[in-house]
Amino acid sequence: MVETISSLSCEFLPFFVRGAAGTETVEVAFTAPGVEPVEADWYAAEWAPGPAGARGATARILFGPGGTVAKPDGTYQAWVRVTAPPQLPVLPAGLIDVI
């Protein structure tokens, strides 16, 4: 699935993380499609308000001008990283089209 966002918009982009409790440290990265993130690509994210469900929780990041991260027009692969020792899953989270 591809999410489309205007390069003029500043809004939360949500990412559902299966199995997350919603209390772990969570980060989001944006790369060119098919490119894995490097350490410098990660931005601090947060969990959406409300209780986590039995299936997981929704991470979010404020994307756009004035947000946590802004990107120029283009297509980006979103990634979510959850720090839950001893686990450190890095999950592809879909494509973002910035127009």
C-alpha cells in the first residue's frame, strides 16, 4: 500500500506494529525504495495515544514542514524499528509518496 502526503502538509503518519506493547522505544526511517536504513536515517517516533490492543500498537511520526522529519517530493520506503531487548526488529512499513 502507498500512502500519499503533500509536501506542504504536516501530519502524523501511523504505522501499526504487530506484537508491540506501545511502551518500547520506537523509531522511523525513510529511505529510497529497496534501500535498507543506516543509523543516521532513524528519527524518534512515538506511540499513538490510547491502549495497545492484543495484536499490537500504532507508532506515529510527525511528517512534513515543522515536523520531526520532512522530505522533498518523491517516493520513500518507511521503516519502523522497535527496541525491545533482547529483540530489535526493523520492519518495512510501506511506501510514502510525497507530492
